[in-house]
Amino acid sequence: MTAPRQQLADELLRRFAAALRALQLYSKGHPIINANLESLSSAVQQLHALAPSTVIGLVGEQVIVDDTPMGRADALGPLMKRLQQSGIERITFDRGVTLDELRTFVEAVTAADAAREDGKQEAALPALPHIRVGRVTVEHRVEEDLSDMATLKRMYSEAVGSANAVWDSAQTEGKPDVTVARTMIDGLAQAVAQNRTALLALTTLKNYDNYTFTHMVNVSLLVMGQARGLGIDGGLLREFGLAALMHDIGKVRTPLEILNKPDKLTDQEFTIMKRHTVEGAEILRKTPDIPALAPVVAFEHHLRMDGSGYPDGVKRASLNVGTMLCSIADVYDAMRSQRKYQQAFASDRILEVLRRNDGTQFDQHLVRRFSQLVGIYPVGNLVRLDTGEVAVVMKVYAPDPQRPQVRVVFTKEGKRLDLSYDVNLWEIDGANLHGHPSTIVKPVDPAEYNVDPLTLL
């Protein structure tokens, strides 16, 4: 956002907060209320001279105008913070909004806040021609056994199908199907909260034919897994998941011959490919009921902390935490995926890439936490132990990601054990005494053993 536009955005937020405060403090029709509403109308109109709509978004403790973080919600008045408590996460003012519409809207928000304070049921906000409000949807509860791997595999498969539907709607209608996306994210967020380890294991599934859609789901799961580890939960966790799901949505406008090219892109083709960040942000800004975080992540996810990356020429004093979590997940999932033009990399190699340049590109605190989340050898991976036996990784040990819990399933000769057994490698000190495994030597391709590791968990 350019400096003049950012100043106008600051003015909009101040006038909006002032109008809300005035309605709370003064009786209806008071001159101060009228003056504040007129100032709010003027601020909106000035922004509409630059764009057909303006969006105020509430993401956690941050207030965002269009795609730019503006500051903490509590710095803009208590009522701004209470908007989130009412489930309001996005307010869109379209060009043509009238003073009467603004008055009706601000009065309705103030009345809803007063009703909540008195313990009364809030009335629905009125439908207005030029003002749209996005509310946090009621969480879709999954009434199933989330400890069962078959249930989780079915959820994952359905999520990939939903991602396909979201992509298709963005391609054919110009905007993603938010209802489908939210329903899917609600279920996955619940599963992440209850069985994060097993669900993240599903992201190791490889399917080249569905790469675009599995990548959308994987990045969303990996972001929610990271966010959960940072203490983020509830509606905000789902916002992070939804933003991550949509991070590459701008690629619906990328020509298929470039998007699916099996060889390295030419400089000209890569220039076209890079447009997906800007186009994704544009698509999401115009999509009703999308959290304000989503266009920010779509725009920023290829920017790096040292100012490198793209969109070209864009500089940020700091990147949104949602962006940083998404960038880590995006690179990780892309590098570990087998595609026609790229061999899959092992996790230790990928994590080394994330640590490169002495931490100038990725936040090393977040990379370290990500390493603890997925492990050097992620859950669901087959590995060879120092005894020659082959095991499946069962659980990551955060203090030492190189020494997880494993389940030994094949002898060193490659014979399936009649009775598998679990070993906590972090509890073993020293070499493989008495023939017991103590360390992992290397990852193993499950195809060599004709087995789906997830069936072994």
C-alpha cells in the first residue's frame, strides 16, 4: 500500500472507531454522532477514489485494511475488539455507500454490542446494498473417532476433493467457494486439535496427478499444525488454515502450459508464474466472507525476511506471522513432493534449505519449531535403523527431532516381522548394544517393501 493510501486507511480506522464510540456515548441524533459519521463517510469516499471497495479485516489482534496490517485492534478502541467477539471478521464498504447506510450499520453494530453486554440475544445485522459483513461461521463438528487412521485418511481424501472444488469455482466463477472451503477447514482444524501427529502423517501421501490439490491441503494442515504449536486455536486457527489453503489460488489464472510444464521455466514464463501472488490477493479481496488474512498470505507467501522473493519490488518491514508459517510449509511440501521435473528431497535436506543464509530468509525460531513438529524423519516415514531393520516413524520427539519413536516392522533381511515392536530412540544412549536399534541411518522408499506406511501406524 502506497504512503498516501496508507494514510487514508489510517484515517478510515480512526473515523470508524470514533463513530462507534460516539454512538455508545451519546443519544441518537446528537450532533457529535452526525459529525463523526460524516467524517467516516468522507474517509470511505477518499479510498473509493482509488479502488471500488475497501475491506477492514480483524485477524487476531491485528486490524488490516485491504491487504496491509495497520495495527492492534485494542489501539483503535474497545468496540473494534468487540467486533471479533460478535464473530465479525471482515467489513467491506463498496463504492456508492451512502451516509444513511453508514449510520444504519454503525447503529446496528452498537446495538448488538449493547445487547451482548446486557446478556440479551443480538439482532442480525441489516442487509445493506454497499456494506457486507463476514462472520465467523459456526464450527462444523466432526462426530467421529479421530484416533482412527482410516477415518483420518477418508477426511484427508475428502479434503483433497473439496480443494479441487474450491479451485474449480475460482477458475470458472472468478472466486473460490468459501462455504466448501470453510466446511473442510472446520473439520481439519478439529482433527489437528485432537490428533495432530496422525493427521500430519497423512501429508506424506504422494499423488502426482492431484499435486495441486494435495499441496493445498498439505500446506493448510502444516500451517495449522504450526499455529496450534504457537497456542493458536478456535476461530483464529481456522483463519490460518483457510488462508494457507488459498495461498496459491492466483494460479487459476496461470496458463496451463506454464503451470504444468515438466521442464524448467524460461525467464519469461517464470515472470508470468510470479503473477499468481498478486492475482491471488486480488481474487481473495473480491471474494465475500474471506478472512482478511487470506489475501495477505496470498500476496506475501513468496516474500522473504531479507527482502528477496516476489512480487518484485515489494518491501515489508515485517511479514505477517501467517505468511511466515505458510512460506515454511509451502517450501517444505513442494520440496518433498515427487513431480515430473523434480525428485523428492528428504526432510533433513529440506530443513537445511529452510535454515540457509543464516536465517535471513526464514524466521529461525519458527523453522526450529517446525523441525520439532515434523521431525527430521516425519511420522509415517519408513526408515532403516543401525541394526539394518526397517521401521515406521510413530512419534516425533521435539527435544531431539532426529531420535523419534519408531515401530520396527521388517528384519534386516527384509522379512515382515510377525510381531512388530516399538522403540523410543531418544531413550537409548550409545551404540546398538545387544543388537538393539539406537539410531536411524536413512529414510527408505516404501515401494521397496510394497507397503503403505500409514497402515502400520
